[in-house]
Amino acid sequence: MGADDEFIESEFIGERDSVESRATKVKKTKEMRIAQTNKEPLYIHNEITERATQFTYLGTIIDNTGGTEADIKGRVRKAQVAFSALNEI
């Protein structure tokens, strides 16, 4: 095999890998709609994406209502755990 054959072979493998990785990314993809009444499913490459009701981004809980109640409750809970772990002086 010459240098050109190796280039074509590695180029083909890279192309096949990108198609496989795109399929994997579609399977991992979730959607969340904030305060939307549209119930139509979201299709990517003819596959329906899973719908999430909340997720955490950079430590902040985001939910589909657009409110901050879940985030505040989570932060208060974390603070209570931290303070209860402190020893009395």
C-alpha cells in the first residue's frame, strides 16, 4: 500500500466514524421546551428526541416551567447539608 492508499483508507474510516457518532449524538439528544404549548415531537434524522422536564446547567436547575423554584430549593437543601456537617465550637 502506498501513501495515497493509507490516506483514502483513513479518510473513509473518519467518514464512517462521523456517521456513527452523529447517530449516537441523536440518541443522546434531549429537548426541553420552556412554557410552550406545542406538543409536536422534535425529529432529528427521522428519530424522535426524548423530552426532558428539567436539567442542570453549570449548577443551575432549569425546568420546563421557566421558574426558579426547583433551583432555589436545591440550593437551600445543599446549604442545609453543609451546615449540618459543621461541628459546634
